[in-house]
Amino acid sequence: MRFEKWQALGNDYLILEEQRLSPHQVRRLCDPHFGPGADGVLVLTRPDEPGFVARLTIFNPDGSEAELSGNGAREAILYLRRSGWTEADTFSIQTLAGEIRPTITSPTTCTVDMGRAQLRSPNFPEGPADGQGELEVGASGQTFRFQHVAIGNPQCAIRVPDPDAIDIDAIGPQIENAPIFPNRTNVSFWHELGPDALRARIFERGVGETLSSGTGACGAAVAHVLRGGDSPVTVHLDGGELTVDVDESLHVDLTGWAKPIYRGELSEEFKTDMEAE
């Protein structure tokens, strides 16, 4: 079983072709001590509809399937080009969140049409039309106002005075699993640095804090624009910068880079262990 490991702003994924993986197998692959280790797994298979280059399935390290990942999508997109799946600069791929349409802009960068952000979704069914809400967290009764944004997957964008002062390991899991989000949520703590720039820290559903998140950056950028911020927005994350363009209809384009780290082949011993429940 061959694979490649890629990273985008420190958000690393294993990429495999034409594989069917169980949650247990995904967890073993992502384990940094007993497997190659990664923030998630990307599986590319042949599309089941005309007009697409591939189907992309995205797994979190806990074995659950994610609807979309901005960083993972860019890694898969550039992998498809380098691996000969397509010679086109612009093409479509299938995901659990629906069609995404990237444009490759250099050997290491691309812009991904993320579709139109929604402020209401099945993951925030009781929320108001503007997607805003208030959440009490922890025994201290600390309250956060948030902006719900669905951009392929659910985002809870919270504006705070200083993202770096947040105890994200304590607060993140409580927000992720709050009852008002039936399918859990990703969380971004953000603050504006200027009219078209912001700083954000990301807590991903099924992952924990990550160096970066493409969809998390999109959620924070949409929240910023809804508050009157300018677009495109430069989002400063621990792993680097992403550019998010949000238009008046909340249509989102995400631009950033992704690079390969190494390719390898799993040993027979590991495959045997991985297949054992």
C-alpha cells in the first residue's frame, strides 16, 4: 500500500489511492507512534459521475469522515496534478460536501472555489437566520458570542480580544461538543489585525488544535466580512497565511499552498496489524 505525505501550513495528511479504510485503520495510520502519523487521511478514487477528475474522501484522525478540508483539498488537488490524474489547470472533484472546483496557479499553489457559505445549516438547526448565537462554556460560566458558518463543514467563529490568550485545549472540546451543534463543530478564535487581515487559532472537530485549517480560515473570514471587514482577507494562522475572498453573496474562494513531504510504502507487518481490530 503506497502513500504520500503532504502538508499545507503545517496541516499534514496522508494521501492514498483507491483504498477502502475502516475508522480503526485511519486511526492507526494517523498515530505518530504506531503509524506514519498525520492530521488526517485523504483517499482519492475514480469519480462515479462524468465531469469530475476524482472523488476525494477525507478522514479525521479519530476515524470519522469530514465533509471538507481546505488544506487537505489543496494537497489532494496538487497531488492529482503531479500524479498525472489531469493536465488541466481548472477541474472538478467530488467530496462529501459536494463539488469543489480548483484552479492551479503554480506548482505549489491553487485557488479553491469553496462555494457559498451558509449561516444556517443542519448542524445549527435552532439558530437564527443570521447564524449568530451565544454559548456558555465551563464551570466558570464564561460566555462567547459566535457566528455559525457552514462552508463544506460546520464552523463556529468566535471573535475574541486576543486569540493567543485563549485556553483552547480546555474550551475547544466543550464548544465542539455543545448540544446546539448536533454533529459537533469546528471552532475558530479570531481577531482583526486590520480592515483586511485577521489572526486566528483553530480547534478542529475530531482533531484538536491545529497549526492551520482552510475551512476554519474561511469561517473566520466570513465572520470578519459580516462585521464590515474588507475582502480579500489575509488570515494569519500558526502555520502561515491563507487568502480568503468573500463576495457580497458570501461566495468564498480560498488561496494557499501545499507541498509533498515524502512517499512511502506500508510494510506487510504494519498492514497486518492495521487490519486487526
